[in-house]
Amino acid sequence: MPVTRQAKRFPELLLEQGVLSPEALQTAQAEAARSGHPLKRVLIQKGLMTEQELADVVAAQSGVTSIDLSTCL
């Protein structure tokens, strides 16, 4: 039987990778809950992380490598 790994939750990865402080994450989560917008959208709109950082965290969550194509031109 194949071994499956449990994917870490997005907020856990933000903290683990040092993208956000616990306080910034808590503030963003409160804003997401208040506004009804997804956490990822709030993080980008508030300038708490870049789109590339978001792509890197989502890639890590999925177990794949993130590639920044803007550096390939």
C-alpha cells in the first residue's frame, strides 16, 4: 500500500517558511473572516506576501517545485 503524506495546511506553511509572523497571520485571518474574502487574496491585497511567495507556498503544500518564469526571459 502506498504511503501518503498529509499535506500541511496553508497557514502552517506560511509560519514554517517564515513568510509571515504569527501576529500578521492572525490579523490576515481576522480580515479574511470579516470580509469573506479568501485568506490568500487578503494576503496579496494587504501586501503581506508577493504572488511569487504565494506560488512557492502553494507548491510546497502540493509537494511540487515552484518555478519563477519571470527569471527565464
